[in-house]
Amino acid sequence: MRQDHGKHSWPWWKEQIISKWANDSWRFKMENLFEEAIFNIERDRPMSWFLKQKDRLTALHPDTSETMVHKRILRKCGGDLEHAIRSIFIEPCSTEDYINAMEEITTRTKTGRNWYKPQMDNKTSWRPIPKPNKPHEKAPLKCHKCGSTSHFANTCPKKTRINEIEVGKDDTKDSNDVSVNESDSEPSEEEEFPDELSIENINVSFEVIEVHTHLPQ
């Protein structure tokens, strides 16, 4: 590009750079990269990560103050690490102070680290041994009336015989009930004709009562 345009002042070059790269698509790309840039203590180095995010914000928003740029960058560090960095210094601080604080905290403490459960070497050792699938043994179906396995209760040949016996029992029971009722309804001879001795005893008792009434008092 220098060979094509030759020597020019810095304001001219700045205008050319802005016209080529500071367009809407470039801004959208830079904003996405900044939003996705979450500090990972296992992968990122504090100084290179912090300076890269600062360059992106300064390019997107050149009028933003350095204090606001530092605040937005610290929000990408996570809650624990951000709190630890803010506890060391009193704002406003320089970029070098924040970088030194991040390096000291990440190297000497466990703040901001992601903890994972230790995985066992033999993954199948803690799992129960599956039991072999045995075929389900079903009990033979039987007729619940005669106990035979050749047919079911609805087709049992003994069903009619049982019904005949039950019918015979009902008939005999009904005949017995009728005879009992007839015997109860007919009065006995003893009730219709009382004994003569009992009648004589009654007459004697009346005569004794009359004698007592005629005696002088």
C-alpha cells in the first residue's frame, strides 16, 4: 500500500485505515470477539489476554476512558477473580497494575480455576456387574376348578355336573322349607283338645273359692 500511494502524513494514513477496516462488518466482528473472550486461567496468559481486549475496546470506542475500559475487561474474568483483583487496588489504576495483579493471583492462588472430578482409570470398576438376562419361567396355566392343564375354566367339562348338584341341593332345601311351614301352620291335637284332668282341676278351684266367700267373716 505504501508503494502504491507513496509517502503521506499520519492523519492521511489514519483516514485510510479507518475507511478500510472501521466499517460495520469489522465492528460487528470485533464486538463478537470481545463478548466471547472469557478469561480462562488454564488457557490464557494474563498479559496477552488483557492487552488484546484493551486494543479491541480502544479500536471500537476510542473516546472511552481508560477506567471504563478496565472495568469492562475485568467483567470478563469471572466473579472470584474480578473480586480478588479489585480488592488489591483502589481505582483508578494503570493497565500494568491490573496485569501484575492478575499474574500474581493466577500463579500463587487457586482463584478462578475450574475444578473437575477425578476420573477413575478403570471406568467400569465402580459400576455394578450386569446380571445375565434369564428367561422368565411362567407357571403352567391350569383350570381352577379341576386343576387340569388341558383346558381352561370356561371350557371345563365338570362345570355342568357341579351345576346339577347345586340345583338338586336347592330343590331339596325348598321342599324341606315347605314341609316345615306346613307343620308350623297346622295346630296339634293337644292344642285343640286340652286334657280333661286340667279342666277338672279348674272346676275344683272355682268351688273352693265359692265356699270361702259364703263363710262368715
